[in-house]
Amino acid sequence: MTRNTAVEYLGWIGTHTALCRAEVARYAHTHWYDQGTGVVGLSDLVRRDYRGLPKDPDRLWLDQMGGVMKLARVVKVVSEPPAVLEVLWRMIEPNLRAPHRYKLVLSGLGVPREFLKELHGALQEKSGLIRAENAHGQPMNTGRLFRENILRRGGEYTICLRAGEIIVAETVAVQNLRNYRLRDHQKPWRDSYMGMLPPKLAQIILNIADPRPGETVFDPFCGSGTICGEAGIVGVPTVGEDLAPGHIAGAQENWRYLTEKFRLEGGLAQWAVADATKTHWRDRQGVLCTEGWLGQNFREVPTQDAIGRSRQQVGRVWRQLLGQMRGSGIRTVVACIPRWAHDKSRAPLSAEVRRWARENGYEPVRGLGGEETYVYSRPEAHTAREIIWLAKKI
Ligand SMILES: C[S@@+](CC[C@H](N)C(=O)[O-])C[C@H]1O[C@@H](n2cnc3c(N)ncnc32)[C@H](O)[C@@H]1O
């Protein structure tokens, strides 16, 4: 495939930058990444529309990416600052409709706030219908852009200075916080003791595995069914299994809820009570995406002994599971392994899991920055998730 040599979109990636970049690299070509602002220059967006949803393609792309908070389409690249005003006016003028005020947000990357303030002033002089929402050029977060419906009631434009050029980009989609709440805090069956995967992280895991049309996503430790639910939302068939019958019943309840809220196809998901260490993988084709068992849920700083026990128990499960996967049709594995904040062992459990994976025909895949794993942690948590990515050796 010939790549577009020009940046077509700007994407704002989440806080776990290495992980989010690994995800985005599966669904776009990345030209550059700006560490200071977390912005990536993208082209050749890979679109998946397995469900034929009546949605704008840019909106759909962003809705499927857990690690990209905002997407802006490049409108024009200019070399001189005065040309920016002209470009903005051409974009905004056709959308002005009296008596409605047009909510305007201007954001800058590498440009002084003074320049944004001047642009705001000049545009407001051109039309009294324009209302500057951030007249002082201060950045506006994606939460506010979403809550205040800026993209419907006006627009956000980003002026990005890079390599002597000025990129003018129009925000086309921001993360839909309401939809994330619906499938996180508002889902009917939740288990606070076990802890549940945030849907955004479930999307990232799925996207790194990148199931192809016709493939199935297997989650052998499905718990409340977050990963299976996200697969269903994209339109990918999925199998959720768990040792605990109560969790399977809960996952099914959540699936019925998602089916209603997101109009999912009922037949896409299958559920079963099963022990992941005894599953026969030989006849299974597709990808394995999971937040595996994380061991004991520590509420307080655990002792080294307690960590050691959890490490042994969880390790045994992974060792057996990977042993069962030898010769299976599972092409890719993306899984969370526990990593204990206070663990004094020399190597994390994930290193052992990768060794067992190698012994059973899988090879770790490295990320863009050469990473073999990605740590996803919350500041207060005693157990972090370490994400490993394995591909079947051919
Ligand atoms: C961290 S939770 C998964 C949570 C899930 N990702 C979610 O979002 O709800 C791990 C799950 O693994 C299950 N489990 C533990 N050992 C298992 C085994 N040997 N086979 C299958 N499931 C197991 C537990 O019952 C639990 O539901």
C-alpha cells in the first residue's frame, strides 16, 4: 500500500502514551508524535464498519479507539501566519446562522496564546455571531468540548506549528463520555471486589489484537464481559468464559443491556462457565484478548509473602493455559498480567509468562518504542495491569 505522505489528521492520545500509540499504529499511519502535547500526526486511517452504522466515518473511527481522545482533520497547511485567518473564516462563515451564536474554540500547538487571541478578535470583528469560548487562548479539555456540545454549536480549530509549517485542523470528533459511562458505571452487573476493566482499555486491547473480519475474540477470564461487549460493539463475534458461574450470569446480563443500548446483534456472543487452564484451544481460530485473573485483590499494601502467593497462583494458571494453546489457531494474544507495585522480585510475572509463551509457540511483539509490555496503573492501586502482546510463530 502506498502511504499518504501528508498528515491528514491530528489525534490527541491518552495518558498511557506507549500503549495508546501501539493502538493507534494499528489503525492509522503515524507521521510524528509530539511528547509534550501527546498529539500524533496521522494519515491513512483504517476504517472498520462491520455493522454498517449510519455514522460519520471519522466519528466512527474515534468511537472505536480507546486511546485517542480527540480527532481533528487537517484543513490546510500554510506557511505564513496571516493566511490562517483567511482559512478559518472560509471554514466558519458558511456555518453562521442568525440568530444563533457560533461557539468558537481556538487551540494552539506550538503557537503563542497571543496569536490565538488576535485571531479570536479578528474573527469576532468579521461577524458578531461568533462567540469566543476561550478568548484568551487557554486550552479547552475534551470533556468540556463534549459536555458543551461545541462541535454542534460551533467548532474547534487547532493551529499547529511544526517544521516551519502551520497546520490548520478542524476537530471532527471527541470521545463520547456519555457512551463510556453507559458501558462502565451504568452497566447492570458490576463486581467491585473483582474490579472491572475500563471499556477504553478493553478497546485498546482489542485494537492491538486487531481481529480480522470473520475472526472470533476469545476472553477466557471474561468476568463481567467488558472485552466481549466491546467486541460486540464493533461487530466482532466473541466467546466469553469464566470459572465463576455468577460472573457468566452477570456478563450475560450486561450483554443483554448492551444489546439494547447499542443495538448489538444477539448471536454475536457465546458464554460458558469454564476453567481457562483446562480449555482445549486446538480447534479455536481467532484472537485471545483478556484481563486475566489478577490474584488476590489487595486493599492494603501486601506483604512480600502475600505477593509471592498471588504470583504463584496466577503464574500457575498462565503456565497451564499457555501449555494448552500449543498448536492452536489463536493468532494473537493481548492480555493483562498483574504487576504488584510493592513486588521486590527480580523480574515481573509478565517476564515468566512471556517465557512460557515462547515455549508454546508464541513470540512477544514489540511496540513502536521497542516496548515488550505496557504498564497500565492507577496511582492508588497496589496491583497494576501489565499488558503483553504475543503473536503465534509461523
Ligand atoms: C480480573 S477479572 C476479569 C474482569 C473482566 N475483565 C471484567 O471487565 O469484568 C478475572 C476473572 O478471572 C476469573 N478466573 C479466575 N481463575 C480462572 C480460571 N482458572 N479460569 C477461568 N476464569 C478464571 C475470575 O472469576 C474473574 O472473573
